[in-house]
Amino acid sequence: MSSDAAASTPARGELFILSAPSGAGKTTLIQAMMSGPLAQFGGVAFSISHTTRRPRAGEVDGRDYHFVDEATFERMIADGGFLEWAVVHGRYYGTSIAAVEPSLADGIDMILDLDVQGAEHLMARFPDAHSIFVLPPSYLDLERRLRGRGLDDADEIARRLAVSLWEIKRFDRYRYVIINDRAERACQALAAIILEKRHRRARMAGQVQSILAAFPEARAPRDPG
């Protein structure tokens, strides 16, 4: 490939996978980061998952999730339409190929909000993905957040807390860990991870070649070596 072609072809986007126990605040963290520290940089998108659970208050189909029935989800499984899928808390969740691959090919970084099961499936398929685990600062804080949401009864909250212990013990399968004790600090940590990957030399090579191409060769000094 010529230097001009390399400069005009965008580098493949980076894949970022976020997991956390239910109630740890990863979805809010992603939204805050994309509207805050990363808003001025662009080139990053949030992958919207499919699920068979019912929408919660304030959730919008196509913005928060693609809400589908079980027959539709199972048909997508049969058709090979998912990068990963899992059953979480009795409901199907999955990441469609169409929601991720075209954007990555266009050089857009993709952020995926996945449970631990789905994340591990995707990490096995994409070993170069950047996996990030978000933790609450304590058990009591997680319990308080789950109760404060007002979404689940006492039995469901107890079940989610029990599952969270299994999830947190698997933190060592992730490359990065963020403790969500202060929302602003956690948001900045997540943005820093993404920006570091975006500014690696290999990712920036095409833009550097474009800059070099604008320098007249006649004016350039000879290599001192």
C-alpha cells in the first residue's frame, strides 16, 4: 500500500468492553464520559445491545437497548447475528455484529456495556479488545445503590448482590479496573484509558504521514545520519 493510501485509510477502531456488577454505575459512567471528557474528540460510539427484558422507566428502544421478544432474539442467534450473547438474570442480552463491525472498520472506537458472561465471550473472540471492570467502593455502597434505584424487590436485590460477588472475583480477567467511588474521577479514568489507546504511534501513523506529505522535499534537510 502506498503512503497516500495508508494516510487516507482510517486505522481500525478500538474495541472497549466495560463490565460491572448490577448497580455499580457503568452505564451512567459511559454516558457521562461520552458527553464530557470525550465529547470534543469524537470518533467514539456506544454499541446498543439487544435484550428480551422489558424497558425500565425512562428507557427508549433504540437508544438504551434494542428491546425484542425471545423469538426474534433466538432467530438472530440461529442466523449468526451476534458477536456474543448470554442469559443474564433470566433474560437474553447480546451484541449484534451489525452494531459493531462496520463502525470499527471505519475507524470508530466502540464502547460495549456487557455483563461478565458476555464480556468473557467477546474477549475470547477479540483478544486485543480493551477490557475494563468497574467496581463499587464497597458492598454497602452497592447495596445502597440497588435499593435506591427502586427497580427490584428485596429478594431480587439479594440475588443481584449474591451474583455480584461472583462477578467481582473475576476482575483479574480484565486489563483495567476502575473503582467508581467518585463519579467525576471514574469518568476521567475511563476517558484516559480510551485516549491513551487512540494516541498510540501505530494508530496515529496515517495522520503523521499526511502531515509529512505536506512538507516540500526540496526544503527538507538531509537526514543527519
